[in-house]
Amino acid sequence: MSFNPPSAGALTPIDAHSVDAAITSRMSARAFLPTPVPRETIEHLLQLASRAPSGTNTQPWKVYVLQGAGRDSLVDKCCAAHDALRADPSLAAEYREEYDYYPEKWVSPYIDRRRENGWGLYGLLGITKGDKDKMHAQHQRNFKFFDAPVGLMFTLDRIMGRGSLVDYGMFMQNLMVGARGHGLHTCPQAAWNGFAKIILPHIGAGENEMLVCGMSLGYADPSDPVNGFITPREPVESFTKWLE
């Protein structure tokens, strides 16, 4: 699959509708078909993603692609750890994220949006408050890549600063939007971060690398109602201040 880097033509206007459609149709799919994704397609998407800007062009991303037995083995390991953690909560000390993805203390409006998201998803799946078995099973879907045939793990050299996480976000967004152009869906997942001590050795990451997050990639299952869950967005006026 060919890939043309930017040239003078990069200044030429392109089809705005297609770009808008790729962005607005991106969602976090939580059920995938077993249909394989060709390696050349994955390579093409990663090449597209690499056009993301980064401070002084450091390009800090490192990507590990998991398919087949390598994917399945990691799923087994992390699901077992997830079950063990439920049986013995004291194990939580062993499974800590290396950086704070979420705030230490939740406040409004962020806690309100978090609750709306969680209960909206659980409501769609018929999971009621207090149903710990179903909650655990649904959370564990993360560690099965929601049945996607492709799992991605993203790492960052620990020597890099926090700004590299901004660069990483743009890289991942390029990947997710690019996937839409090929009929694919994704689900970025911070849920994996707590199991970095299992994941990093499994993927062969160096001692200097930290786990940023994981991602599921594949063809979304259109028949699964969970993929009908679309999170709302705040209107522009709620987060924008115009200075004239």
C-alpha cells in the first residue's frame, strides 16, 4: 500500500467532508468481528500516524502490534491478573500505573461526565448498580481487546517529558482517524496501564520504556448493541472563550 509524504501539494485544499466524516465517525468500539486486518493495512495506518507533529520532531512513539498467539497469551495473563486482583484487593499495590491518567480527586464537571459515561454504558448492557459480577466481566472485556484481532501497545522512553504525551495523543488520533478511512474502528484503552509489569516483559519492551496505553483495532461488530453507545460532547460555547 503506497504512502505519499507531504509535498507542495499539502497546501492544496482537500475534501473537507471526508475529513469531517472520518473524525466524527470515530468512536470507541467495544465489540469487534474476528475478521483479520492485513499487516500492510496496519503498517499503512502507522505510517499515517507518524505524520503527527511532535516537539522538535522527537517522534517519541514506540508501538507493539499484537496478533495471533502473542495477543492471546497476553489476554490470558492479564485476565488472570484481573481475576486475582478481584479475589485479593491487596494485590493492587503490585499493579500501579506509572503515571496519573486520572485525577487523584474527582470534581465537577469531570466526575459528572465520568458517571454519565459509566452508567450510560452499563444501562445499555443491562448492568445495574451493585451487580459486581457483571461489572467485573465487562471491565475484563478491556483485557480481551473487546475481541479485536489486533492489539496495540504504546510505550514512551521514560527520559522524555510530559509534553511527549501530548505528541503521543496526536499520533494516536491520526491512527484512529486513519482507521476509519479503511472501514476499521478502534478503542484506546488506559485500562491496560495497571498491568504494565505484565505487559512490558511480554512485548519485549526495554527497561527504559513506560506503558502509555493500549488500543484495540479491527472491524466493529455492527450487530452488538454496545457499539450503539456514543458518548456526548459539550457544545463549543461551553469550553471556548473568544478574545477580540
